[in-house]
Amino acid sequence: MSIARRLGTLALAVWPMLAPAQQRVAFDSLDRGPAGAPVRLSADWFPAGGGRAPAAVLLHGCGGAYERDGKLGARMRDYAALLNAQGFHALVVDSLGPRGERELCTQRIGTRHVTMMNRRLDALAAVAWLAARPDVKPDGIGLIGWSNGGSTVLAATNLQQREVAAAARRPAFAVAFYPGCEAELKRGYRASAPLLMMVGEADDWTPAEPCRQLADRAEGAPVEFVAFPGAYHGFDGTSPVRLRHDVPNGVRPGEGVHVGGDPAAREASRDGLVGFLAQYR
């Protein structure tokens, strides 16, 4: 086992006990609203403390960043704690609330008002906002996303996208958990930063095969593809697998999709994430 992997395993044993500080911040997206003014984004900021440090932008899935009671979701809080334990600042960006949406999961792709273009511009703006902070290492900023947020990671690191190619500040690393890969596979993926992509082999919402093909055909920076046998969408969670009938998208539209945690895949993916992040401290 490599040193990074051993350190990752040790960190995973202690990170859930940490309770990071949390601050609400706001900044402008590169996206503009109907009136032409920049969309004002809200975000939750979890500083690592101890001076200048690398940072990661956390990009939520189609369910949004917040629970029904308005509290930041458990996944975002848990990963912010994990990142802080590794010496990284964490910035959780809300792409839905500022645009009047609560969730996208039950909306058919193609009818959504919050699009991948909107989210790509949010992600690039978050990188630029972090790079301007005196407590952030400007060459140590990355993107981490889940599901729709994972797709955002791909879109915001693809040099085939005009805004990515033109960005003054690009992410130094990227991690995508179970993203939808079809759009960037069709476009052609030329990575602007090293990418770690982790998917479930049994995922019937955002299937593994297009992501495998994207990794095989990718140009530019290195792309690492990891698939967990038998794991479904949301394998890094702790809830049991269930069938969501309210999701109209997926491999079999109209039949629902499976979502839920897989203990082995959860542990392995966290270990892999920490080992990957160790390169960017």
C-alpha cells in the first residue's frame, strides 16, 4: 500500500469526529440572469485553518445542497469535514436556490431550467473566487462533484468547452462521483486537469459504460477511472438501496432508478479520494 493510501486510511478513521467551522458566503457566477446581471451565488465555506491551504469546490447533485429543513445536506457536511481533515478548505456551492429551484431529479433532462451551462459557469466562478482569497493556494484549487455535480466537473474541465479554454484560472484537480458522461463523451473530452472518476457498475441512473468510454478516449491531463462492482448510484452514502420511481431519467426511463449506499464501495472510494488529494496538499 502506498504512503498516500496508508495516510488516507488513517484519516478516514478519524475524520467523521471533526466538526468544521461553517460560514455562509456569496459571490457572482460567470452566468447571467434574465435581466443581464450576474447570478449571485450563495455558498457554505468551511475553512481548514492554519494559514494558506489548497481548496476544493463541492458541487451537489440534482437533489440540491440542502435538506428540506434548510440544513446543508449530510453528504456535503461529511465531505467538508473530510477535506478539512486533509488540510483543504471546502466551498459548497448552491446552484439551485439562487435560480429559484429546489431540485432537478424529478425533471426530465432537456426541460430543466438550471442547465449544465449554468453550473459550469458557477464552477469556474467558484475557482476564480477561491484563487483571489489570501488564505487559498491559487494553484491548489480543485472541483469535486456528485451525480449532476459530477457532470458539472466534467463540463468545467473539458477544454472543448469555450469557457473552460478561455478561463484565466482553471482547477488543478477534479473528482467526479457517478457523473452522467454522455454529453462530454459526445463532445469529446480533453481534460484541463487530472481527473479521478468513480462510478458504480450497477448504476442504472448514470451508467458506467459511457464514463468508461470517456476515460478511454480522453485527451489532455490524465484520467483515472474506477468502477465498483455491484454498486448503484449514491454508493458513497449510508442509506439502503431503494428504487426511486419519481426519477424520469435513467437507463430505463419510466421504470425508476436505484439509489443507495454500498459499504465496500463507500470505504474504497473515500480511501481513493484521500490518496488522490494527497498529491495536491
